[in-house]
Amino acid sequence: MNKYKYHQYANLFPLLEGEDYNNLKEDINKNGLLEPIYLYNDKIIDGRNRYRCCLDLNIKPNFKQYEGDPDKLLSFILSINLHRRHLSEGQRAIIAAKLANLDPGRPAASLTVSTDTISQSDAAAALDVSRVSVNRANRVLNRGSEGLVGLVESGKLGVLPASE
């Protein structure tokens, strides 16, 4: 089985861990993979957790190629994840801060692929959080502590206490 890498936009979202991951794996083991894993340019853009479960369970995953407009790839990934996952404000703020800090070639304010940067305000709007929350999340990211970032990404710690 091919080992697929994750697209940088998919990596904006935290991976499931612990009980949440085990529950998903148990469900896939019992019911099979019900949702396909989306690929774009041979990288996973949606379904990283499902893919990991399939690898753990030695189940052949179902893949679907993203055939939409490449300029709307980020919008697709944001939409599919924000409507499916129950992310806290802190988790969304961390994602928005990561989005505003992507390297050149990152999405522009319109959320299409561009060499322009996306502002914290536009990232905040896309993730439905305040700019203040994105500023706090950016402080957390800039501290460089993976443990602290991990706590916010997992929803175990809010972005406000983590930023102080």
C-alpha cells in the first residue's frame, strides 16, 4: 500500500488522539471506511485520521481525487473540516494563526492560492474567531513549545491561558 503524505492545508487541523482516535478506529473496524480519503497531487487533503486508522487496521482505504478548482482547494478543506469537526474557539484560532503564517504560495484573502499573504483578520473571519484570538494563538505558536500548542490543538487548554 502506498504511504501518502499530508498536504500542508490538511496539516492546519490537529490529528485526533487518544479516545477520539480509538473511537474512530473502532468504528472503521466495525463498519468499514464510509467516507473516502481525498487526494490532491498525491497528498491527502482530507481524511488523515481515517487513513491512519486504515493503516493501523490493515484495511484498504478508499480514495477520491479532488477534481475541483485548484484555487478553491483551501476553501474545500476548510469547509469540509469546519462542518464535520467540533472544534473549540482556541482550536480554530490556532488554525487561523497557522493559516496566516503559511510560507509564500499561501492563500490570499480570498482563500484562493496566491503568492500573497492572508491577513490575521481574513484568517479569523474564515475560521469564525476574533482577531484577538488569532493574535493570542500566534503568541502560542511563536513560543515554540509543541506541548503548549498541542494542548490548545487538542482542546484541553484555551488559547487565552496558553498565551499568557
